[in-house]
Amino acid sequence: MGDYSYRESGSPHVGMVWWAQVEQDAVYVDAANEFWGFAFGVPANGRPSATLIGPSLQPRELHLVAGERGWGVELAAHAFVRLLDKRRLLGEMRDLPTDGRWFELAGVRLPVPDVDALEGLVETLFRQGILAADEGVAAALSGQVLPQSQRSLHRHVVGATGLAPKKHEQLQRARSAYALLQDGWSLASAAAEAGFADQAHMTRAFTALAGRSPARILASGLSPFDSRP
């Protein structure tokens, strides 16, 4: 496929920064995830792109063309784009107007950042009120017990991020299980440790969220989960 790299961020609003160079045509499957993000690219035909990426409950196929170059940022799970219907953007990768030097989001024109300026872009979007973070959501997703009722908490998290708390939980559990499998745990042990009812439950979750069973993912050597820490 090519070279893909990422680094975790010290910003409380950013999960990771990534960059990639495509060396040959390929189809890459990206696992379902709960994160909002932005991607910028220079396709092989030279036409620049800017993309708003919404969370997804299903794996997404990315069709990569040799010569493409891309970079982007993935927000923390409790950070999101304001003033949008989050549920309508689930699974969507929305093209944003751009000429390669500037891109437009929510009616605001902004310079296209290079890799080192992506975190600065996020902070600018927060200062301008285009992005927001919800500390209550962060607390809920980290497992803290909050004084809200379950119904109220569900409504709050869905309104902020577009996904229900249970969906966040399922996505986190699948990534935890994958990390254990990468460390050499057996399928049954990883399923139990990550909180699945049993190995069959884990297999169904992997198939729904990543497009393949755990055994097939491990055998292929290229995982839909490998694009995240």
C-alpha cells in the first residue's frame, strides 16, 4: 500500500496525527470508530482535497491510488464539530471546498495546514467555536459514575458526539481485544479480558466493526485497527 505513520498528541482535544504516501493502488478497510477528524490530500491527479470525517459504526473501504499523499488529524472521542446534525454525518466523509491553500468549514475560510500545523488548526477551530469538547462526555466515556440518569446521559452523549454510550463502549472493547491479540493472547482469553461474553461474541463484533473475524485479521498481517494507537 505505501507508508503510513501516526503519532499520539499531547493536546487534550486530539487523539492522533497521521500522514501517508500511497505507493501502489490498493483498497484499505478502516475499522468503525467513534472519532471526528479532518484529512487533507494531494491525489495523483494533483487536485487537492479537504475532508471532514464523521464517526462510523461500520468499516469503510478507502480506495487508494498510487502517487496520492495525505495527512490528517483525529480528534479525541469527546471533541466534535458543533452546529451539525451528528447522526446525519455518521459514516460520512464530507468533501470541503478547497484550492490546496485554503479550505472552508462552517462558512469560515482557513489555511490548509501541513502535518506539523494540524494541532494548531484544531485549537483555532476551538477558539472560533467551530469545534467543542464536552468534559461530561469525557468523564462518561472514561467510566466515571455521574449523577445523571441513564436516559439523560444517553441523550447527552448522543447529542454531543452522534453515538450512544453503548456504541462508544463496543468500539473501545474491540480495539482493546485487538491489542491483546497482537500481544499473543488467545482468542478466548482476549475476549474475556476485553469484556466480551465469549469468543463468538467477539468474533461477531469484529466482523461488524472491522469487516473480518479476529482470526482472518491476524492471518492477513494488515488490520483495520492498525491505523490507530
